[in-house]
Amino acid sequence: MQIVLIEGDGIGPEVTQAACRVVAATGVKVDWVKAPAGIPAATQFGEPLPEETLEMIRRYRVALKGPCTTPVGKGYRSINVRLRQGLELFASVRPVNTMPGVKTPYEKVDLIVVRENTEGLYAGLEHEVVPGVVESVRLVTRGAAERIVRFAFELARHRGRKLVTFCHKADVMRLSDGLFLECARAVADDYPFIQFEEKPVDNVCLELAMDPSGFDVLVMENLFGDVISDLAAGLIGGPGPGGGLGLVPGANFGTRYAVFEAVHGSAPDIAGKGWANPIAVVRSAALMLEHVGRGEAGARIERAVIRTLQAGVGLTRDLGGDGTTTTITEQIIKNLGA
Ligand code: NAD
């Protein structure tokens, strides 16, 4: 089977190579079709997200992606935002669960963050009105709002989840989140067998910090979803820098294409040092295998990751170990067979 591989930059090549090794060790034959993006593509082609990369994903439908750096406030627009918009990858799914063997103050986290991926403040509609005054448009359309909430309910239904929490700020952003909330309520009506609740996003942050165990599926607009994903990752993380970022996988789904990637970024502070934790990308590859009908191999990877964390051998610094990307990858591969 052919799957597009975007290595990205920073720690991207290190962690995606680790994921490819783990996938190969399951026995699933994947013919990786490499596609450029990020700093190497910008240097080589003068374009960080070449059109041919989008074309390859359109052809093969599925991609595994490493993180790509976005310079702050200048240069090119976020590759990730452009990729999600260009391929209509409207839903970002990030399962955040406590991993056995990783000691955190929270023991029972098992939630899924579903984020609208194409609109909101990340729609990229910004302009300077006059020097010193800029405006960003917070785009909400009925179609996209209903689509993402329905996606969250369908996910809950298929995964046996009991509760969907819609996070918003409709009391302040009366028009934009008012519309989103109205859409969420209308869609929730179609799923009387799944519990629905609506909560202001600031309350959600407070409750996540106090006791995240009550949350199940959370659905929200783009910016809130970006922030809540990292917050949730921090709840399940190890003692080292980066918290749980090295553990949380992710997937971006559209109606035709799917791109699997970790929540974390390119981690330029540790790039090239061999310290990157590959688990988030390895678990993203497991989600990818499930998506292409190789769920058993994906489940084997997930079990191997759990065994590796429980054994505590070869772990990277973020997990409190002194191992490297290579040592932890070798442990995961070893534990595949156990
Ligand atoms: P980051 O996630 O790259 O790093 C935050 C912290 O977590 C750093 O201390 C880093 O060392 C640590 N960390 C992250 N992943 C780790 C891993 N796998 N193992 C061990 N430690 C890990 O966030 P940032 O520094 O804010 O972003 C860096 C760049 O990445 C920015 O240009 C940003 O735009 C980009 N980014 C890309 C994506 C993506 O491609 N999907 C996502 C987020 C950020």
C-alpha cells in the first residue's frame, strides 16, 4: 500500500523515521511516497508546501506527517493551516489518555479533542486597516459548524463514548459562537442517546486543570481546539520538558483525505540531538493503520507502546529517562512481539 510521508523539519525526520521502522516491524508493507514540506522544501523549491505535495496526498489519499516549523509573525503562512484548508481536512482528532507507566497528577484521563480545522481565527483572513490597527476575521459558517459537531457525535457513537462537550464563548462572541452553539444544539438533537453539554471554554480549562476525568469527547472551533489540545497533552505528560507532547497522536480527516500527525511541533530546541520522543508519531501511525483497515497492526503498536512505558527501559528525557529516539524505538519494536 502506498502512503505519503512528509518528514517535515526539526525533529520531524527523526520521529517519522522511527514511526516507519515500527510500522515495518508489524509486517504491514507500506510503500512510503516521500513528499517535501517545511524548511527543506522552502530551501529547495522556494515554497514550504509545494503544490506537488498536495497533489500526492490527493492521489494516495492518506499521509503520515512530521511537524513543520512556521516562523512567527513573518515569512510564509502556516503550512499546517494551508494543508488543512487545501485538502478540506475539516476535523482534527486528538485522543489524550493517561499512559500506564507515566506518572502524572491525573490518573484517569481518557478524552478526545475534536477541533474544527478550517475556519475560526485560523482562517487566515487578516488585514491592516491603517498602520497600527489590524483585523482578523473569525469565520464561522453554519455548514462547517454542523459538520464538525456531527463528526464528533459520529466519533462518539462509533467509539462507544457517552458524552460530547461543546466548548464555546458564545456569551462574548454572540454572533460567531452564537451561531456555532445553535448548530451544536441542533446536531445534538439527532443523538439523544449520547449525552450533550455546552460549556464556556474558560470553564473547561479550569475543570481540565482540576479534574479532567469527567470529560469524554470535546468539540470546538479552531483556536480553542489548538489551545485545549496542548493543555490536555500537558495533563498526561512525563516529568521532562515538553510534558505529554511526545505522547499525543493526532489525525486530520476530511471527506476524501486523511493526514496523521502528532500534536507537537518541530521542537527546534532538541532537533538533531536524538532526544525526541517518537511515541506521538508512532501512535499517529497506529491511527493511520486503523484508518486503512489494518486496525490489528495499529492495536499491536499501541500495546507495544504501553509495554515500553511500563518497562521504563530506553525512555527519552521528557519521560524521565536518559535514552534516545533510537533506544525507545527499539524497545517499542521489541515489545511488538511480546
Ligand atoms: P513544540 O511542540 O515544537 O515544542 C514545545 C516543547 O515540547 C519544547 O520544549 C520541545 O522540545 C518539547 N517537545 C515537543 N515535541 C517533543 C517530542 N516529541 N519529544 C520530546 N520533547 C518534545 O512547540 P513550539 O516550540 O511552540 O513550536 C516549534 C515549531 O513547530 C513552531 O514553528 C510551530 O509553528 C511548529 N508547530 C508545528 C506543528 C505541526 O507541524 N503540526 C504543530 C505545532 C507547532
